[in-house]
Amino acid sequence: MAHRPTIRAANGVVASGHHLATAAGIEALRSGGTAVDAAVAAAAVCAVVLPQSTSVGGDLFALVHDAGRREVLAYNGSGAAPSATGPASFANGYPRAGPSLATVPGCVAAWADLLEEHGRLGLDRALAPAIAYAEEGFPVSGGLSSAIAARADELARDDECARIFMPRGHLPRPGEILQQPDLAATLRAIAREGADGFYRGSVAERLAEGIAAGGGTMAVADLAAHRTDRPAPIAIDYRGLRVHGQPPVSQGHILIEELAIAEGFDLRTMGWGSAETVHLMVEATKLAFADRDGHAGDPRVVDFDARRLFDPSFVAARRRAIGARAAERVEAGGLAAGAHTTYLAVADRDGNVVSLIESVFSAFGAGTIVPGTGVLLNDRLRGSSLDPRSPNAIAAGKRPVHTLNTVLVTSGSIPRLVFGTPGRHAQVQTNFQLAVALIDHEMDVQEAIEQPRWFHESGRTLKMEARYPEQVRRALASKGHEIELLPEWDAVTGGAQAIAIDG
């Protein structure tokens, strides 16, 4: 029994992490826009009203089902390390905050490219609600108020963050109006000039100057060189459906490998939420994360083809590696030659579907707003490894491996499910649980979203929401899992949005 009702509609659905973003997306659909118009409108509003999670200075990944072309397309809107980044850039480790942690923001270019290729309304109309909320302000939510309070000390160290997020010298209470006029001006430049209004010209110059003043190295040339990547989606057949995931540099391949391993087990007969089901899923997750650590990196720089992880012989070997007891340490399999995020999903009446996620990595990203722009920078470089032996080692012009991933499920050429979640390393684990609930157990989307969740981070420790029955937790402990109780509804496992399409 779900705590909240399932929303049903005949002419389109928008599911996002903020009601103002959902309203902007619905208005775009009502104005004749496509699912992509609605998704960009909602995403831009999120970049204004959810600064703890996303920003114009962040990154974006999306999967789009284009009804006209009857295919799924992937967009990778993530930026690279500045060209001045080198092995000695973080010789003493990463700082807690600051512009040196930022990769080139990819969000704006991805918005523009998505609209150009799949939209009807144009960038100016899609960004209009976000501009209004930045200029006129919006009521601070309880979540944002708490997020500002939790990071108040670090935000106070940046003059612009303090000015915007702690106006009049105090922490904003729920219901107070938060205005961002500099951000509104930047969004207007983007609406007027397209992506060039951000990556070139006066905004780019102010970004580079402000970043340099704060000790960062991102230059105008780094911004101008950015392009949205359009890799082929990764996908497998699972229980008669086609599950499409986000390709590298997203770690969406973890979810696809998890499902490939899981398909060899009858999870439906084992029962949802049983100790046997959870054990197998957790051990599959450990294997997929080990393969990420051993092989994943920016495919523009390292030899990494995620599809090798889904080869039947490789998957069969990984499946055989699952034992009856919890594994303490898992090594990567031999192949032949990283927070704070917001997710949204949209479906329109014509069969177009969008699965989109955007992020600034940590809460409030780098804790730095570039003066005169309103742009809150990401701290995505933290997602790179400082171990030079790692395929994800930091380097100039190289993109870090991202936790961001999206999911879109089709039956033939017809979209059936679209879902995703924030939650950093828990994302692919929560999405794994959602996929099994929705596909193996044919749950209603709201019912699937409200199921108790688990999260594995290291060793034999298994974090479980307290809503899991005690007998399940005891049975897992008997298999060697060291159970750590989470609150009944814990943020680490992410919120979630999902849409099921009835053909």
C-alpha cells in the first residue's frame, strides 16, 4: 500500500524533485512543447530553486526516446578538467571547497542541444520560468533551508554564497523569498544568445576572471572548447524488455551489469525484499562496482568500452563469483582488450520520453558563486582519482567518472518505463532496486518508489532502512552481512521519480 497516490494522466506527465519545476514542465507541455521542452524548462527551474543539488554551473546526462525516430538517444553534458590541470594540481589532496574543484560546466550546452534537436518552443521560452524565479525570487523550502544551515560555515567563506544564501546576515527560514538577480541576468544571456551566451563573450570572461581570482585555472578557452557528447546508449535485454542506460563517463554501466548478473536468478520466485533476493542483489552490486574501479575512465582518454562488461561469458563468470555469504572484498573481473543531484522524467502525448539528471556533485558544489554571474560552480573534479594508476586518474581535458545515470526501458520501439534517483553512489543501487520492483515484480511506480531500500558502500557493511522487517535483517546477518540501520526514510538511498507508460 503506497503512502501517496499514483498520478495518472492521458496527455503527458512530468515528475521532478521540486513542485515549481514540475509546474514549469507541465506548462511547457500545455503550450505545445515536447517532452524535451518540458524537461529543459523543469531542469532550468531546478537549477534555480535547488542550488544544493544542481546549478547552471553543473552537469547533465539524459536519455531521450524520440518517437519520430523510434530510438533512444544519449546526451552526456559533462565537462572536462581545465587544460591547466596537472598531476601536481592536488598534490596535497582536494580542498574542501573552491573554484579549483570545478570542471567545465556542461548543463547549458546540453539544454541548448536537446532543444535544438527535439524541442519546439526554443531556449527563450524554456528558460522563462527559471528566469522569473531567479529575478523575482521563490519561497525557500524546508529542504533548502536545512541544506543551507548544514553547510553554513563553508558557504559563509565565499562572499557571493553568503550574500545570496544568507541574505541580511541570517539563514533563510522556510517561506522566505530567495532572489538571485545575477543568475537571472546570466539566464537571460543564454536565452538570448544560446549556449554562446554562457561559453563565450562577457559571461565566459567573468567566469574565467572570477575563477582565477579564487585560485582556479579554468580559462575562457576551456569554456569555448566544451561540446555535448552524444555516445550510443548502453542497453541489455532483461525479462523481455530493453533496458537502456547512460554510457560512460556515467557509471550507468554498473546498473546494466547488475541487471545482467541478476537475470540469471529467479528473483520473482525468491520474493521481493527477501533475504535471498537482497543478498544476491548486494553481491551483484559489489561485483559491478569492482569492475568500475578496475576499468572505468573517460573513453576519450582510456581504453574503456562498457559493453565488454555485458558480454555473456563475462557476466556468467561474475554470476558464478556470488557465494552464499557476503564478500568482504571483490576484485575487478578480467576484461578482454563518484552527493547531490536532482532527477526528472517527462513523457508527452506523442510518445517522446526524457530521463534527465543534473548535479553539482557535493551539496552546493564547490561552495563558490562567481561574482557578477550568479553561477554556482560544481566540484566534480573530486570524482577523479588522485592515484595515477587508476583509469579514472585526474588529467587535463579528461572527464571524471560520474555517478549520474538515467534509465529508460522499452518494449520493442515503445517506451514503457523511465526512472531515476539522486544519491551519488547509491544511485545505481536504488535504480537496481527500482528496476527489479518494476520489472520482475510488476509493481505500480509509486509502490516501487516507496519500498524500503538498502545501500552498500564498503566491506560487509550493508545499510538498510529500518522499515525492513527484522527477520530479513537477521537472515542477512546470518549470511555474513553486517547490518547498519538507517532511518525509516533515508536520504542516502535517494528520492526517486518514475513514469510507467501504458501502451
